[in-house]
Amino acid sequence: MSEKIMVCVSACLMGEKVRYDGSHKHSHLLTDILGPYLEYVPVCPEVGCGMPIPREALRLVGNDIEHPRLVTQKTGIDHTEKMQSWVRTELERLAGFDLCGFIFMPKSPSSGMERVKVYNDKGFPVAKGVGVFARMFMERFPLLPVEENGRLHDPGLRENFIRRLFVMQRWRDMFITGKTLGSLVEFHTRHKYMIMSQSPEMYSSMGKLVAAGKQWDMDELFEEYFSQLTSALTLKATVSKNVNVLMHIMGYFKRDLTGDEKQELLEIIENYKEGHVPLIVPITLLNHYVRMYKQEYLAGQWYLHPHPIELKLLNHV
């Protein structure tokens, strides 16, 4: 993999004093914990489109949740067209980066990904909006992983998002050697159990797609596969689906493990199923057996090491 994963991020989360009151929302999770693995491209839409610091606070206004106006809270100055014009130019600039995702600022009228307040003509807010910039970004890059900083404090959401970033980077790295059916087969093979843990049905569909790869135009094949991949990875890897995958992997050792080793592994998987231990426990034991019994196929499975162990993301799911 490339050394760092390139991710766009709301600039205030990097500690930049760009908010309407001249403050920031520095996220130590992003800079201190994830920083060694991610390369950030900071963006502040409000400053980017020419608004000063400090400035009058903005909010979304309108009865149409899908197309609200971006106006100042007290004076009612409408900045919608100004913002949209800048965003269109900015999105073309961002398209020049090898972006693997975006981390948005929650509740922002420009950068909020969801649940942004939209005030109707009677002045009552409905928390169902999307920030002007965030909406346009997600429409321009619909398959890129996106998340809000606040939601990253949820262990399950954090693990899923970081997992998707690493998959996206591996997908991009695959293109270094060009689009070939062989490279796609290898990618699909190594992600087998990861995809199965999130959607066995999608894994089956993607397997059929790859098997019929010679019948496809290569660009169209990769486009369709990537679409299905991103859809699968947005689904939740539940405990029951993980248990199913763990049992599948255990099957590779049926001729290797002693009776006591099998019993220990089954007990640990059951403890995970009952919520007594996190996923990292059975994963660690399986990785031990992979090395001990030289299971090369399993050694290549990204499910068993989806992201750096130093991040401890599997310790809490």
C-alpha cells in the first residue's frame, strides 16, 4: 500500500481557526490517532468561497429539505449561489487528488453530512438537511466513503469507516499495474471474508461478476465491481455474520488442530457471539494458527488484518 491514505476533511477539525467565530473544532482522534495513517486535504467551504473570519453565522432555510438556501442568521443575506459556484470549482480541484474519503464537520450548514437543521418559513427547524458543500461533494463522488467526525466516536462506525478507507486505498493501488482481470481476481480473493462479513449475498453477486469477467469490457467490469464493493462495505458487519465467517475460516484447520485447540477456538468464538470478548480475540487466535500451520491463502485475507493493529479498532467491536 501507499504510505498514507489521502482523505479530505473539514479544516476546523484540523485545528484551523476558520469557524464563524474564529474558533476551531480540533479533533485529536484525527490528528493524533489516525494522523500517522491518513494524509489530510483540509477544506473550509465558507472561507474558501470568500467569507471572512469572524463572520455572521449561517443556517439553512426553506421548506424544501433537499434544496434549502444558505443564509446568514440575523441579516438574512443569501450566500447559496456564491457557495455553489465556489463548490463546483473546488470539486474539480479535489478530483485531481487520489481521495479515498471525506470526514465532515457535524451539523454545519455547509459541511454537515446529515441531520443539519433546516428552518422553514415559520422559523421552526427540522434536523433532516445536508450541508450545501457536503451534498454537492457526495453527489460528485457518490462512491467515496464519507463520515462525520462526531460519528467516529462510535466504535462500530469508526471501524467500518477506517476499514473502507483501507479498502479504497488498496483498490487505487491496484491500478498502478493497470486494470487486468487477474488483478481483479486477486483483489476479490483477498477480500473474500471481509465482504462476506458484511454481505454474503453481495459476495456471491460479486463472485459471479468476476467469474464472468472475460465477457465484459474491462472498464465496465471494474466500474460495476467497484459499485457493488462500495455497496457491500457500507453494510454493517454484524456479530452473526462475523461468526459465520470465523467458522468458515476455522474449517481450513480441520486437519491441523488438535481436539483441545478446536474446543478452545469454538469456545472463543462462542464468547464473541455472546458479547463477552471483542472480535480481536478470535481474530488473534486464528492469525496464530495461520502462521503455525502456514495457511498461505488465509494469510492473504484482509479480513484477518483489515487495518493496522495499533489502531485497536477491533478491540471494541
